[in-house]
Amino acid sequence: MESKFKEAVSGKSERCNDTDCEKVADLLNAVVDGEVTAEEQEFFNAHIEDCISCFESHDKQKLLKGLVSGHLKRIIVPESLALSIKAKIQETV
Ligand SMILES: [Zn+2]
């Protein structure tokens, strides 16, 4: 568990800075809900392309939301895969 955390932290690219990460963390929920402006979305996209840790938290958030609201059904994902992803998320949180 601890090594995973360190990995995420050291995986930050040099272009990534903490202020941006904080902004992205603030935007995260709104982005997942699709409630951001085009400008915010652009900033968010650009950041998670460079920042592994923000990308991972966005991915996790998106997956959780999808699983909860059932949006994953629109994508063709085998039930077993969805469940194993869910289990993985719970392991790493
Ligand atoms: Zn970041």
C-alpha cells in the first residue's frame, strides 16, 4: 500500500506542480459530472496528460462514478472485469 503511494508521488512529471494538482483535485468532481467550462476542461485534460497521480485519481473517480451510476453498461465491459476493477480500486484507496 505504501509503495503504491510513493510510486504515485514520484511518478509526477516535472511539468506538474502542486498548485495545478490542487486545482485539478478541486475540478475533479465537476469534470466527472461534466459540469466544467470548456476552459476548465482544457486545463484539466492538459494536466492529467502530464501528471500520473492526477490522472490516476481522475480515472478512479470516473470508474467509481460509472460503477455507481451504471454508466459502464453503455461501454462494453464484462461484468467480471468491472468487478475486478472495483476490487482493485477498493484495495488501493
Ligand atoms: Zn497533478
